[in-house]
Amino acid sequence: MNRISFPNIGLDLDVSRVAFTVGNIAIYWYGILITAAVLLCFFIAITRSKRAGLPSDMVFDTAFAGAIGGFVMARLYYVLFNLDSYTIVTAFTGIRDGGLAIYGGIIGGFVTAAVYAAVKRVKLAAFADLAASVFLIGQAIGRWGNFFNQEAYGAPTAGSLPWGMTGDRIAADPLVYLAGENALVHPCFLYESLWCVVGFFVISQVWRKRKYDGQVFLAYIGWYGFGRFFIESIRTDSLFIGEMKISQIVAAASVIVAVLLLVLFRKRTKLYKNTDESEYLLAHYDEILKLKQEKKSAKREYAKRARELRKLQQGE
């Protein structure tokens, strides 16, 4: 158990990073919360899929591919900017202790989904809007994994800040230790979680009133980037390139690009869900999948019969 305290409001908690064990395997809260966040996003996205003009099965498959790519890239992004701390082996282990970068996850998820969408002929802009409409609630939940791990906190605060926090692992941080024995830090994970909760409802309104495909995605990267830029400025565990915080650079670029494109596309009024293609897919997608499966089954049966015939011919 680790102690986490908010002394100015008299809150002391004994928190374990381990939720439960299965045999000798420890199941961490970090992993549980990330998994719960992903599943919730999948559920909401599927319930909203028709409003994007996309069949739910198509959304699930594309989102699943994006989730895998996002998870892998979230780890690689973090490791690439912490090469001194990892070997080839440890780069792919110890994930339950943290070490995932959200911007890496967003980039990896989008690129993977884009590739999958191109191969499967999924309308990427419509899917990106749907995904962006649910991302923030998942990020809000996932940030609480940082609470249990005592990470993603900020610089020491003014001593009277009501929500200033400390903990066993936080107090051992050299930067915190140098600030004094009773130093409290900003709970940046909480700031970002709250920003994402508010953003989820804001972006949901944009989703309902969007005028063109891509508008929600642009609003999402602008909203998240704006909040992350300021939250990152007080974090002490940031990834750096030279003297600059990488997440602040990416956040600032995201806001600038989002605002410019939102202004540039402000007169667009085209949605995929209003097209004949979308309406046809929604009406006949199950039938199309069934026909594809029957075609695959017929090919397998033909191949089987052909092999049997060749064996008989060779036997003669």
C-alpha cells in the first residue's frame, strides 16, 4: 500500500496499485482503468455509428485496428524519448507501471485506422469524427490510472492550495524532495481528467451539430491541445527534446492547425451520412458481409475439392 494525501482538506488514503491477483499475476488499477476506458469508448462509438453514416460492424473493426496501433505507438513514443531508461527488452515490458504517451496513442491510432480504412474503404473523415466524439471520456477515465501509480503530477504548489497532494512515491521525487519535507504538488492527472470530462460534453454538442466530416476531429484536437499545453507547463515528468517539452510543442501545433482548418472549412456542409452510399451500406451491410462470407466459404470448398482430386489423380 502507498499513502496518498491531500493535507489541506484532511484526506489521507492508503492506495495499492494492485487491484487483485490471479495466482501469481498482479492485476493493476492502471491496466483496469485503461481497459475500461477503451471498452466504454467502443460502446459509445457503436451506439453513435449510424449518426456517422457507418455500419456498427465497420466501426468496430476500424476502431479495433486503431486501438491496437494506438497502444503500440503510445509505448514506442514514450520509449523513443526515454532511450536512456530502456533496453530492447524493457521497452516492451513494465507497461503496467505506466510509460504510455497519450499523443503517441492518438497519432498511432489515427494512422493505423487510416491505413485500415483505406484498405477496407471506410470513410476516414466520418470515422475520425465518430472516434473524436468519444476519445475524451476515455482519456478522463484513463488518467486515474496515473493517480494509483502516483505519476503525471506537477511542480510543488503554494502550500495553501486546497487540492495540493503528496504521497510516498511523490515525496521520493528529487524535485519534490528539494522543495521541502512537506511540499505538495499539483495533481495534473486530475486537472486533465476534469478538462477531458468538460470537453467530452462540449465535443458531443459539436458532434450533434456538425456540418461536415472532420469538424469534430478538428474540434477535439484543438480542445485537448489547448488544455494540455497549459497542464504540461507544470508537469515535472514531461518528455523533452532539447530544452522544450514535446507535448507542449505537439499541443500548440494541434491548436494552431485545428483553428486554421476550422476557419478554412467553415462554409462546408457535406456529411457522409447524407450520401446514397452511406444509406445503402446501412441498409445492406449485413447482407454484404453474408455474401462475402459465403464467397470465402465457396472458395475454401473449391480448394478442398481440388486438393482431393489432385491426390486421386496422383494416386492413379
